[in-house]
Amino acid sequence: MVKSNAPERVRLFGCSFDVVDMGQAVDRVEGFLKTGEIHQGCGVNVDQLVLMKDQQIFRDIVERCDLVTADGTPVVWASKLFGKTLPERVAGIDLFYALLPVSEKKGYKIYLLGAKEESLQGAKAKYLKDHPNLQIVGARNGYFGVEDEAEIAKDIHDSGAQMLFIAISSPKKEEFVDRNRDMLKNVGFVLGVGGTFDIDAGMYKRAPNWMAKAGIEWTYRLWQEPKRMYKRYIVEDSKFLGMLAKQAYYELSGKYPEQS
């Protein structure tokens, strides 16, 4: 796997983050596209950090990613607290939005994978309305089993897509890419975009920008989907407090574990 113009990385909460702002992230993606080889990006927030702690397979996949950005404001805050400053939040959804006009201008071919069919088609229509010359060479909803993956990966390959955006929850989307990497080897950049298609199809609203900057965007999502998001945000993500305490101990004592 080619590391194109790899920037500095800092290690925080057991994850290696690229020290990039949005502009630098876009530049890196364009560098990936020139290689003709697959590169994977991952926006890591508190949810993903907890998953990495609990699931070895997911942690290994993230560690192999070519671009790992801070997807959550709390992660950026923590980086500053521990003297490993990340420039800004580079969320997967925002990197996706930044890449759309670039793709339209330069003719990059994109493939959309994920969400329900209604959301997928609604989002696709919006992107083509906002970017009339955008080349969306394929789209497939996210409701499929492992037995369907080979066919989907072949469709992505045959489409000639240079970028693949996946709106499926973690770790399913990362595992899909990992299992089908050989068939996807010519896709220059793969990125998970969470609930982006649902938002752009009007199924849900994204939290106001001030909530994202304040680090409480999750409360807006919880308010919209309390039954679905309660376990993730209230139960699972509470583990992040323990991770904060451990990181503080490592920083103060200088006694870092082998992969901290």
C-alpha cells in the first residue's frame, strides 16, 4: 500500500491520527488518486475509539488506513490537552462534501454505497442537482449480506469508480472493504460517511454547527433517534471517560504501553 506524501501522525487513545486540516486532507486524497491503488480513509470519533478498544479486528483495520482524521470535537480537544495538537475536526461527512466539487471539476468518478434505497436515491439526486457535472458511476443501498459482497465489489470495480463513499455503520463498512480489497484495488480512495445519505435525503437533520463546535453534536442525534442511539451514546461511549483517564496517566507518567 502506497503512503502518498504521508504527513505527521500523533498517537492518541490507541489510534494514530494524521495531523491534517481539511485542505490538506483533500490534497492527500488527490495524491492517492494518482497512484492507481486503493487507499482507505477513516474519520475516528469517540464511537470509533471505543470500538477500537473493544474489537481487535476493527482496530487492526483502522491502523492500516492511509488517512485517519479526527471526526469528533472531543478528540481534537483531547489532542490539545495532551500536547498532540490536531489542527481541526475533519469529519467524514465534511471531507465528502469537500470532495464533491473537486470531483465535479476534475472529473473524478464516484460510487455511493449504503443507506436505505430511498435515502440513497434522494441523496444521489441532491448531489447531481448541486453538482450537475458530477460523475456518479454507481449506487447501491447498504442492505446486503456477506454473500452479496463479491457481486457488489465487482460492480464497483466494473464501474471504474475512483472514489467509493460508504454510508454504513462501523465496523461493517470497514470490514466490507477489508474482505473485498482485491476487487477494490483500483479504487483510489474509500471513505466511510456515516449517516450522510440519510441527512442529504432529508430523513434526518444534521446538528447545527455550534453544537458540533461545542462537542455536543451527539445529543442532537440522540434526540432524533433515542431508541437506536441510546446504547451507543449513553452506554458504550461512557467508556471514553476511562480512556481519557488512562491517556492522562500515560502522559503524566511517561509510561506508555507498546501501542498506546
